[in-house]
Amino acid sequence: MRTSDVEILIVPGWSGSGPDHWQSRWERSLKTARRIEQQHWRDPERDAWVSRIMTAVAEAKLPPVLVAHSLGVAAVAHAARKMPRGLVAGALLVAPADVDNAATWPLTDGEVLPAQESGFAPLPLEPLPFPALMIASSDDPYCTLQRAQALSEAWGATFVDAGAQGHINTASGHGPWPDGLLRFGSFLQGLPR
């Protein structure tokens, strides 16, 4: 498949992705990409985020492919539990947020996500009902590489160790992120038609 063959559903993490974030850039540059907007980016609630993902998938005019970052990965994992096999063509999962260990996260804009109160913890560990590619960083402050590998294995995702890349966001220098776009293109090519 190519990007023109699928509807690319961008699933940002906590606080959304700013204008320079790679997800926002992809949304602007890929014709079939659109962002799944959440009502409360700073005060997330699992069921509301999952509902918006499910609605976007149901409304897709082409086979949907999810492109999730950080807390968006956790939202996709929770939404996947409600999806039958074949509903989603695939998912790119980048820099997962380990909500089960949110107490170890650094402050983000002076705040910490209340993972237990928001309903995102614990993360489901069932295999995903669609092909997935997970890209994780060895020095991500929101998820250790070992935990990302364990999640990838539990979900049946192909795992890529991106090396020391921080949280793979604007703060870590990943505005355009051309390597990510190349990996995404290769992932799409491997999806069944």
C-alpha cells in the first residue's frame, strides 16, 4: 500500500502535537492524513479518547492506518480491544508512554499525567488485531527500551530500536523526522491489500 491507498489517522499524545511536531508535519504534507482531535488534550480521559479513535476509524473512507505517539499509543492499545480483526489496516506506534510507570516521568510543562485517574493504566497486553510497527528510543524518559520491547512483543508488533532519540518529539529534534517517514512508507508497503 501507499499513503494514497489508506486514510492516515494521526493520534497525538498528551497535550497534542504542536505545529512543529512530526505528526503535525505529516498531517499537513500527506493528503490522506487527518488528526483525531480530542476534547481535552491536557486532561485526558481514556474512554473519551478511545471513543474518538473508534469514531474516526468508522468514518474512514479508505482503509485506516493509525499513527500514534506517546499517550496516543496507549489510547490505540485500549481502542484495539474493541476492534475486530480487519477493521484497521495497521498502526505505527512511536515512543509509547508507559502509563503503568507514570510516577517516574519528568514534568511536562510543569505537569504530570495522572495515569491512574485518567484510566489509561494499566495498559492492555493482548495482541493487537492489526499489523503494527513500534519505534522506541533507548533514552526515552517516558518509557524504558525494555518496557517498550515487552509491550511490542505482547501486542505482536514489529519492534525498532531507534537508538538514543529522546521522546521522538519536537524537544528531541524530531520536527520533520525523515527517517520516521521512510520507515512508515516501508511499513505501508508491507501491509496486505
